[in-house]
Amino acid sequence: MDDKKVSELIEQISRQMDTVTSDTTVPKNVRAAVSEARQKLNASGDYVVRIAGAIYSIDNVSNDINLPPQARTTIWSILSALESIKE
């Protein structure tokens, strides 16, 4: 995958992350984890390392029992998109 395509996908994923972090129905710990993942994703460095860090941050909260169904679906979508870039 070329760098331009990766950059476009990362930008799309960042927008999805913004949606989760601005949703007040999502628990604070989940919003914090998604925010941290977004920072890791948008940091400088090799994109594979950045993506792995973002996945690690989000994966820990993806099955939070207090997560609303629509947010859970969005988080799983984000994780799936990140995994597809990583490979």
C-alpha cells in the first residue's frame, strides 16, 4: 500500500475517532482511550508502529460493558480499518 493511500485511510479513521470522542454517551475511559489512540495514530514515525499503538489502546476498551451499541460498532469498525492497513 502506498503512503498516500495510507495517509487517506488514517485521516478517515481519525474522523471516526473524533466521532467517538465527542459522543457524551460513551464512557470517559473509552473516550480517553480513543483519544490516546488518535494521538498515537497521528504522531510522527513509521505508520506500522503508530497503528499498532492505536490498536493496543482501543482494543483494551472495545468490549467495555458500558459501551453503547452504536459506539461499539464504530470502535470495531475503527479496529478493523486499522488492522487492514497494518497488513
